[in-house]
Amino acid sequence: QVQLVESGGGLVQPGGSLRLSCAASGIIFSINYMHWYRQTPGKQLELVATITSGGSTNYADSVKGRFTISRDNAKNTVYLQMNSLKPEDTAVYYCNFRSTPRAYGYWGQGTQVTVSS
């Protein structure tokens, strides 16, 4: 059984940084897309960043230039480095691994990020 475990969330002041990790355990085949999503109460799930098996990355406009997604294939882990954090970045962040763009894939349990002074 595949499990995704996120870590690295917490409380940080505006302008600060956090690094989220998402480690996969179990047997994973053909994971071509690794995503980070976030959700705040009352809002839709928002795709924050994507990295493909080929290393291509894509970011939501709201985080471009501040967030960086990366992966360690040997460890089946994806990271999200978040710099210059803003209060509007406050959300529960989820990682998602999938084989095709429309697959449901595997989801982590979520990690809370709170940006507040």
C-alpha cells in the first residue's frame, strides 16, 4: 500500500520560510507528476506547484518567484521550499502523486502552514 507522509508545516512570520517534504512509502510505479496543492476553509483546492518525472516545473502565479518544488527520486520524496511567505499562503498543503494528469493518484494527509505575526 502506498502512503504519502507530509512534514515541515508550522507557524511562521510573514517574510519567513518553510520547507515542506512529502515522502512516499510502498511500491510506486510510473509516477510522472508530483503536485503540491493547498486549501483554505471555504475555498477550492488550489494547485500550487508541479514537477514532472522529467524535471519540468510549473507554479501558480501567486507563488512564482517565492516557492520552489524539487524532488529526490531515490528517496521518493518531493519538496516545496517556500520563501517570502505571506498571510495569504496560510492553508493546509497536500502532496499528490499521479501517473497521468487526470488520475486521482495518491494523496498525503495534509500539513498546516500558518503565516502570521
